[in-house]
Amino acid sequence: MDEQNPYRSPDALVAEVSGNDLAERGTRLGAAVIDGLMMIALILPMMFLGGYFSAAMTAAENGEQVGFGTTLMWALIGFIAFAVVQYVPLNANGQTWGKKFLGIKIVDLAGAKPSIESLLGKRYLPWHAGVNIPFIGPLMGLANVLMIFRGDRRCGHDLIAGTRVVKAN
């Protein structure tokens, strides 16, 4: 009879994480710049046509800032635009267009492609929402990206979503 030994190691397959598989910090930055430029090219005309810039100029002339509600509305529009633009590569391979162009991808800690719901809801939405909080948001955004200098190269949004960025083989 084969007794179960409660002290033996588990039979679960554990994925090895090698520093060589992780995407380089500069490559991640390049992908973020590419994605950011794509979004700027899309959002700025929308903001102009939607009246955001005229509202900002009027508020500035009065010594005020654009209202928090207006900021949140444009943050929501920006997130929706991001989700629409990036949906296809994120859903297919766990890549944004910038990551696809530079040969890196997002995986979960086991090395599998995360679901699109997990990517958008856990990885991108908290960051997009957080950076729009007055005063604290920019500091949160800075702390988020500076976490890439950790040994495992995971930013704050990676920690929230349980993801990491690796080279796409």
C-alpha cells in the first residue's frame, strides 16, 4: 500500500522564471512610448473636437482648473479608446501593438497568456484610473513605473494583475 507522505514536495509543475526570459527595461519603455504615441494621435483630435481644450483655456483664463468630472470623463474616454485599439493584440497574444512591434508579451506568473478581462480589468484599468486622482495620481504613476528596477522587473500594474513581461519567442 502506497502511503501519502505529508512531507514530500508537491507534484505540481512549477514554471521556471529566468532573468533571460524577462523583457529588457528599455524594450518595455520603447513599447510604452509606441503605445503612448498611438494613443496621443487618437485622443488629441477627439479632445479638440470634444471641446476639452476650449474648456481648459476658459478655466485657465479664470485662474481655475478643469473640473474633476471633466477629467474623469476624458479618462474614461481614453481608457475605452485604449481598450478598442489594443483589444485585438491583447486578446490574441497578450501584447499591445508596441509590445508586438518590439517582440515582447505579457504573461501570468505561470507563463500563460492572461485573459483579456484580466489584462484590461486588473492590469490597465487601475493604472488608468489611479493617475487621474489629483495630486496623488502622478506620484502613483511614477512609483508604478519606477518599480521596474526591482529584480523581477515587475511594475505596480504587474503586481496587481499577477503578470510579467517576457520576450516573445
